[in-house]
Amino acid sequence: MPILLRSLRFIDSEKTHSPKDYVIVDHQVLPRENSNIDSFDEEIDCSNFLASEGWVDLRCASGEPGEEQRETIESLGELLANSGFAKAVVMPNAKPVFQNKNDVQFFLSKTANWLTEPILQAALTKDALGEDFTDILDLNQQGINVFGDGVSPLSNPDRLMKALQYLKKFDGILFDQSYDPMLAIFGQMHEGIVSTRLGMKGIPNLAEDVCVQRNVEICKYTGGRLHFQTLSSAASINSIRKAKSEGLSVTADVSLYQLLFTDEDLVSFDTNYKVVPPFRSKEDRTALIEGLKDGTIDAIVSNHQPMEFDAKHMEFDLAQPGMIGLQTFLPGMVKLSEELGWPLLISKITSGPKSVLGLEPTASFGSLTIFDPKEQWAYNKKSNLSLSANHPWIGSQLQGKVKMIFNKGKLAKF
Amino acid sequence: MSQLSSRHLLGIKDITSDDIQLIFETADNFKEVLNRPIKKVPSLRDITIANIFFENSTRTKLSFELAEKRLSADVVNFSSSNSSVKKGETLIDTVNNILSMKVDMVVMRHSSPGAPHFLSRNIKANIVNAGDGTHEHPTQALLDAFSIREKLGDVAGKKVAIIGDILHSRVALSNIFCLQKLGAEVMVCGPVTLLPKHIDSLGVIVEHDVQCALAWCDVANILRIQLERQQIKYFPSLREYSLYYGVNKKMLDTLDKEIVIMHPGPINRGVELNSDVADSEHSIILHQVENGVAIRMAVLYLLAGVR
């Protein structure tokens, strides 16, 4: 199936390269000059497109089983491929949570036809309640290497400590969205000037700051691999920065939408903006940007959390937190591209998350995401591929469209 | 200007000082009406108003109902305890059911901040916020400022201390916005745990000593301890609160000036306010209640004008 991609501008973490021809052959993408193929089954003009190694998302959710009205595993797979992701870590928070061999088999069978390579984050504790461990070694035998309780923080420090120790046997990675639920109790949004004006109970930065700091110390004590998910506060970025400078094996990610919105977007009580961690202040956003630039933050994640209409269409304090974020991922990146530049952004969804997962960089790629950063498209109920529509951009004109993805030896065009 | 800038009254934050002045001038006229032998005017004849209260209320509901009846509106009432309203669909469904009966205006109290804003995006009727959780209670702030204006001649330049449970109070926020829009200086006073951490960002003076607050102010608006909204402990005991944050006559006697005492009610007598102050000549608490009807008449009348 040799395919020729003509005049493609390839982006890596260093730069956006000049237009060049690439060849897709034998499950690999190669510069044309490195291949000796002269005849192609197909030639595609890519002169308007940018491309990179296939993207990696470290955090997304489906609703299946249990809440299929939000997202099925099938619809999530379609979304991931259409949004340019070649690999994706799926959180365990279904009903029941993914926590045993049968659950893993169910997930693998349901994702067998995905173009995206699925990576299951199995629950670390039973029912993701933060108490009793799941059968971790048994799950590892099923190929699971990433553990965590997904949207539930592992708030018991003893559990976190023992988990880090236990996972060392097979270099397992612990994913945690670290915050102290008691310091966030009854909170609806970021605690700050806006929450004061809205009379809303706030979630202080402190809830994240103390927990990240504590968990870094626990990681220092135990060793092990700890990955901090969806950081949102300036002080927690500093904690990770310091931990990395001390050589600890910690990594971190941030939700793309934390870089696009702040607490000021909540003034109209729009429940689409209700997320965990909450959208924080402009100062926190600036710290996140700095963290991305200096390498403190390794990855940008979609944090795709679908919620059906009835879970959002209500009073703010009763609405479920969460926002979808896959189809809007590239348009969000386009909005940030002027501030951060494509090479940095692309590194946070390719080499960055791959290193979090312990995947070595390779000279040739088995995946490719091709996108048009200028194409305008209407994001509405018709074009939305998710079963949920909990995103404030629904009804807007967006810029940036994924055109093709090559993964698992297949090329899909959109 | 003879019309409000908004078709809803969702909060003081959303209206202008011109709106407030217009409401006051209109309320002046209605107050005169309320003192006539025949206290009713036909201004809102053919207008149907639904009072929808998802939280307990006695005086606010009564005050709105009286205002509506004085304006000759048709009135329907719906009350539901908070425990039976767990989902937003219930709010939407309840209100839609009532609106399908051709209701023109909705007066709503709800425990969720922003509930009237949510409603305003989903229904066509004019909405008056009669209190949304810990967010705003705009008509209370209007009647408070109106009462200060009536007692002291003007609100501009006056020093108003809001004392008590600021964190759980919708009255506090609306009062701060309203008083500042009218040119008053505002202080908040209470235990640190009952003040929002970033309250100073609203441009208010923050004080923790009640005696100092009383010495500073021209008007002390004492707020009720909102025990029903405190899901966790914020101070050791009511006894300690009343000893250190309650206002009594002895404290007022030490001042070298007379200050005005206000309270939005209902009063926890002996907790935040002693009877020797609540019932004293300093207190304008009952004037607030009386002015509440005139203010609510003004708001309903003016909103009907921008329908």
C-alpha cells in the first residue's frame, strides 16, 4: 500500500520542517528520500497541511459500561481517531469501574476495532474508592501498566505510598489527580474574586497545592513513578518543578481547556464551564504556560469527560463537572499556537506523553496525524461526534481540522 | 429615563445606579399609595405573577405577594421544600408548567446561586430574584438602601457596616453592590471563617472587631447567622458568637454618636442582636419591612414596563 504524501510540513519538538514528500509503507512513515519506492497506490497533496507523529492523549473517559448515554466505547474510539489521536489512556471510571481481568477483556474486545491504540488505566483501588487495592499484579499480567482512580483523587496518603511501592515490581505508573477533597468540600469553582462576586463556594488552590506537595514527598520517600494529572495551580507547578530538579521520577499534565479558560468565564453560571479542577485565575494560567515552556509539564490532555444534557442542564451547584474535549482539541491548540508555537504544542501530545508512558522515542514513526490548521468548520449538534454536547463552543465556528490519521497500518481520511 | 435597563432583576450587580434611582423614585410614589385609605392601584391589571419559592420564606414571600396585590396583579403561589427539588429538570419543569398557564412574571427564591440566571436563559417571563443561595437578594438590598436614604437623607457618603455571617449571606453581596453604586463606604465585620477569603477584592473594608465596626459606621446592618446554610462548623458555639459578635445596647451606649441599626430579619434575638437594640429607637428594622412592599411594587411595575 505505498502512499505518497506530497509537500507535507512535518512538525516535531524542534521545529516545523519545510514541505517535503513522505511515504507511508509497511506500517511506517518515512521521508521519501529514505525510501526507494517509485510507484504508489495513492498520491495525496498535503501542501496545505501540517503533520506530526500520531498524537497521544493521557486522559479521556467513556461512559460504557453503565452510562452509555454519555459516550460508548465505540463513539469514543471514533472521536479519538477523528481528533487525531493514535494512542489514548482511558480512565477506569465506568459503572462498574475497570478493575479486574474480566473488565480488561471487555475493554479490549470493545476497542479491538479502534484505529487509536487504547491504553486502559485500571483502577488502583476497588470501585475507585481509595481504600482496598485491586489485584494489581493480576491486572499487570493482562498488560496493564497504568493505574489510578481516574477522576477520584487518591486522597489517603498511606494508599498512595503503598501503591507507589507495590507498582515498582513492574515499573507501573501511578496516575493521580491530586487534590484534597476536604479542602475542596462543597466547592463549585475556583476560589477567588469571581467566586466572591458570584456568592459561590470556592475550591482554593490550596486544595491542590498541599496535596501535590505531599505526594511529591511521598514519591521521594518511596521511589516509584508518579504522574500528576490536570494540574491547575501555580504553586503545584513549582512543586513539580522542584521535584524534577531533584531527580524524582514525577511527570505532569494539564488539561487543554485549563489553558483556554479562566474562572472569569463562569460569570454567567454556564454549567459547561464546571470542571474539576476548576478553571483558575489568569495568574495560574500564566504559571501553567511557563510550566509547559520549561518542561515542568510533560503533556497536554483532552480530559474528555462527556456528560449528557440532563446532567448539565440545571442549577450550577447541582450540575455534574466535566467537559468534552476531543473534537475541540485541535481548534484549542490552534488558539494557543501563536502563544506557544507548534513545535512545543506538538511535543506535549507526542514525545511528552510517550515519555510519561515510558515509551522510547523512535527514528521512524508508525503513526501520523495530518491536520489543516486553517480550515474553518461549524461545531454544532450535527458535526459533534460525541454522544454528549457539554462544551461551551457548541454552536461556534472553529478553526483547525484533523484531515487524516495513519495508525495500525491504516490511513483514515476525514 | 423611565425604564429599567434590564428585563429581569437577577442581581444588583447587573443593574445601573440609574436603575436604582428610578426604582427609588417609583417606590416613593408607591409608598405614598400605601398610606392612602385605598392602597390599591390598577397598574398590573392583566399581569399574572407566579411566586415560586424553593426555599422557606415568610416575610419576603408575604412582601412580594402584598406588593403584587396592591398593583392588582393576578397572583399564583408555588412553594416546595428544598429537599424535593434535587434536579434542575424539576426547576425547569415546575416553572414551565406554571408558565404554560400564561404567567407573565416569575418571582423566584432558590438555594442555588445562579438559579434565576439559568431560568432566564430558558423561559420568556420576566424574572425577579427573591434570593439565590449565597449569591444575591436584590430587592432586600434595594429596600435597605431605600431605608437608609429615608432615614439619613442620602446614601452617598455614608458609612455602612455589614456585621455577621457574610459568607452565607445573599443580603451582604447585594448590599455591597447596591451601597457602592450609590456612593456609600462599606465595611464587613465578622469572624474570619464567616468572611469570604477574597471579600476585600470587592472594595470593602474588612474588620473583625464588632465594637470597632460600630464606632466606624453611620449604619450597622446586622446579618443573621445562617445556621441552615452552614454544612460544616465555622465557629465554636452560638454562645461564643453572641458574646464576641453580637450587638447589644451596652455597646451602642459607649459610642459618642447615634447610629442606625438594621436587620433583614428574621432576627436570632440574643445571638447576633439583642432585643434592647432591635426594639430601640436606633432600629429601623420595621421601616425596612414597610419599605420592602413599596420597593417590590416599584420593581414589578418597572419590569412590567420592559416586557
